[in-house]
Amino acid sequence: MLNIKTFFIVIFLLLFFHAGFAQATYPTSIFRSPVDFPIQLSGTFAELRDDHFHSGIDIKTGGVSGKPIYSIGEGYVSRVKVSPYGFGNAIYVTHPEGFVSVYAHLDHFSDAVQSVVFREQYKRKRFAVDLPLRPGLIEVKKGEVIARSGNSGSSAGPHLHFEIRDLETQRIINPLHFGFPVKDFIRPKICGLMVYPESNETTIDGKAEPVSYSVEGWGLVYRPQNYHRINVSGPFSLGICTYDLLNDTPNKNGVYRLELLVNGDRIWQWTADNFSFSETGYINSFIDYSTYREQNRRYIR
């Protein structure tokens, strides 16, 4: 909340950075790509979904199933899950470096994994299984094919959902911190601005209610449409509607970082570096939920 008696918004400035340009604190050379073709994303890390933050990246597979999926590093298969919902067919690989890689919405597993799954399905007389596996049972090498891509579970089309988690804390980490190449030279877009009163005395262009504004601009500088000067009196807060574009794909993805600057001073920042599963449900307090319900448009505030 900005506690300013009278404030004129002339230019709204935000900085966006792709994770690939971040100062990473994770190793960038120990893992290989989970696929053998250029990575194109249909979903980014911590992207805003209906009731959660997206817990990984969604890698396009050309609209087809059956692409080979590779273990990104040496390790062992520590968990296998089969379900008609959620991740569908999923493999979890634990790596000696202290990370767990997750591969979901798979079509089928490698023979070694599939034999374990079939045995347990027959034993339990059920299709859906969630199997923790002991170290040494199914060891994998870096670059070994562990599955084929698919469209299983709650998936709207063939793709690979891919995650990296911290083994000790189970926090989900942005996979792009590990050096996976993604072509991205397009800056994110701002598609709307919302100004919210934070007291009974606050007025926004003479109104005592939230006011939305269309914006125009490019790159790092956006402003209210037609250079409109917004007159705000009293405490207020801001909301932003935004999305990111990547090269060679039309998908509107989530942004990596947001910064709000006032007179050159950063007063707010959000970065999609990592989060825990206990935090993923916070999305409805991270956005303007009532406006989302009414307009199907997410304003981050």
C-alpha cells in the first residue's frame, strides 16, 4: 500500500526478467535436457493457474505423444505414480546432488519401471498406484530414456510437465535456474492496470472504488492509455495484468519477476524462484480474486 496523500501516476514502470538472466545460485552444468529437441514452453514456473501456482514448466512435444524422455542426471527412480487425474503417469528421480526431478503426463514408462508398475497393479488389483521405491531398485544414468511423453492425467494436450525439487526441503525450484536453454528475446506485456483505494477517504480520479485502466507502451515503459494522468488522493495500492511471450510460440505465459519502482526506489518485488507446496494455495490472495471471478482477468496486487 502506498501511503501518500496525493499522488499522480504519470508513467508506470516495471522491470521483467526471464529466469535465464537471473543470478542463479544453482548448478547450471550438471543436468541435461529431459528432451532431445529445442525446449519450447507452453507453461512457465509459478504461472498463475485456477487455484495454484504452476509447480514446474510445461515442455511442448509437437502436439504428439511418444517422444523419448531422458533422465536429466544420474540417480535412481524413487517414486512412480499412475493416476487418471493430476500428473497421470509420473516418474520421480532422486539425484546424488540433492535434487529430485519429476516427469509427468507420460504415455508409458521404460521397461524396467513398467514391470514394477504392472506387478503392483496386479497385486493391488487397481489401476491407480503411488509407489515409493528404495534406492538401488531402478538406477538410471544421465541421458537414459526413462519414459515416453504423453497426455495422461489432467492434461489438455500432449506435453511434458517437468519439475526440479530440493530433496531435503521438497521446495519446488524454477528449472530454468539449472541452465536449460529456452529461446526468449521478447519482453513481457502489460495488459492492464488497476488502482485500489486503501481507506474510506481515498479517491481515484474522483471515485471511491477500484478503477481499471488500459495501458500502452513497450519494453520496460508502459503508461495509462492516451497519457492519462491518474489523480489519486489518499492511501492506495496497485494491481497489474501481465503475461510473457517466448520466441516461436504464441502461448501467453507467466512472468519471472515483477518490480515496482517509485522515484527510482524499489518498494515491492516478486520473483518466481521457488516455493513450497504449502504456499501454492496462496494464489487467491496474490491476485485480485473478486475481479478474476467477475472478469476472468488476473490482476497481481
